[in-house]
Amino acid sequence: MRCPKCQGLMYSEMFCDFIRIFIGWKCLNCGEVLDPVIVSNRRKSNSIQTAL
């Protein structure tokens, strides 16, 4: 998988917060982190911006 920010290589990593443990993607170059919630929120944000 390629990073949408810098086109660097992304790898899967396990993250945890106070409630759950989840798998996300982290870029080796820039440190960008993606998980299903981040991707969903960005899609919603982009669709709202294009509608305006």
C-alpha cells in the first residue's frame, strides 16, 4: 500500500486507545496513520467540500 500523502510504503501496525485495539496503516516515510475510521471521515469531509 502506498501513502496518499507522500507515496511512501505503508505497513500494518496494531494501535490501541482507551477502549479498543485496532489495526491501522503507518507510513515509513512521513508517519501518516490510516485506519477505517480516518478513511471514512476523510471521504465524508471531501464529499461535503465538493458539494459546496
